[in-house]
Amino acid sequence: MRDNLVNVEHFQRQTYKKHFLNSVHCELGLSGMVASSILAAESSFNDAFKKLGFVEGGKIFRGQYVLTTPQDKEQTLQHNAEAIGLRFVSQKPWREINITSQHIVVSDHAYDGYEPFSERLHHYVSIVMKLLGPEWNINKIGLRKISSIIIENAQSYSEAYAIFNPVLFGSLRTGLAHDGALKIAEEALVLEKEGKLCLLRNSIKALDQANSYEATFDFDLVEQGKLSVEQVFHDALPTLNELHFDLFMWAVTDELLQIMREE
């Protein structure tokens, strides 16, 4: 993915004492899975995920409106809801799992590092394999990381974005917008080639609290193609995670990294 889409330096991945990740999401695209099989195993899924702290669960519904014309009556819109999968939620820590015929999506709002995240994801996939068998395939993997950085005691936008790569927030750095008029600045870059997708979004806005700003980095990496479970966890997922680390290192300055190293 790195060679095909982005030109960023590769860094040796390391753990910092602080991080700014709001949430991490992993999607495994599926083929050969049917919703009826998932729904038939609802009780078994509930039992398995409750043991892992997912005390809330239920069906995922897809709704659609259908235009009906009863005889001798006016046309009406009828809403139909169809169960398409299952959803499980853990509140403390806040984590969610969605399982449908199209994908398995794991959202972690209490991210505690790549290794624990990967181990939990592997456990969740193992439960799906145990309950639904091996007849389905993985045809896509996506890893999305959203970081939120609060900057306080900054007298202007220019002071707030000074801790980021100088190529970011380019329109603001030109002085195009007056600080008093600016509500939010957003940038997006979409790259796609040979079944690989990279979506990089960043924004910065002033908060209601005086001299406070919030910068958000939303990086989403996707690799398409048939993958075995072993390939997902030994190759694809680690590769995506390494590129996420390199992109974050590209986006920030040494000043911010030093803050992340502090107790």
C-alpha cells in the first residue's frame, strides 16, 4: 500500500505515554455470509459476547419505504424493517461489534494499543468462525483511526496549528481567513489504486472556551482482495497499522511528540 499510494517515511513504531486517539475502527468485508445464519445463532452470539463484557445486544435493522396502491385507495408509503445482523455493545470500556452478511465492524472507543486491539479482534472473528463455520470469506480489510487533539491557551489559529506539519492547513497559513470569521477548516485527500484506498481528513476549529482549539485527524486505510484470517492478522492488519503510525508521525512535529512522551 505504501509504495502504491503515499510517500511517507517509515518510522520504527513505538509506544507513547499519551495518545490522542478518540476511536479506532476495523472493518472486515465478507462474502458468502447470509443474514439468516447470523440471526439463527443470535442466542449463541449473545452468550459468547456477554462473557466478554458486551452486556447490550440486539438485531440490526435495515429500513426501506415502499409505495403501495391499494385498490380504490390513495397511494401510501409503507415502512418495512428487515433484520440484517447483530450488534453488541460494551459500555465500560466502550466497544461495539456489528456483524452482518456484508461485514464485521469493530469500533473501539477505549483504545489501549495495537496488540490488545488485534488480540480482541482475533477473538471476535474466532467466535464468528466457531458459530457460523468457515464457509464465508474475507474480501476487504479497513482500519480507521480518529485522533482528537485539544490545544489550550493558544491566542490564534496560527499558534494552534503550529504543532502540525507545515503542509497541513495550507489555506489558513496563507492568511486567507480572519480568525474571528473562521468556524472550521477542513482538508481531505482521497487516494485509490489497485484495490487499495487511503482517505486522509483533517480539520481544526475554535472551541467555545476562550483560546481553545480542536484538531482532528481521521485516517482511513482499506485493502481489497480475498484474505484468509491468517493473512489478516499476520500481514494485512499489521501493515495498515504501521502505515497509520507513519502517517501520524508525518502529520505532527517533534514538539507534539515530546508532549506525548511526558508523564
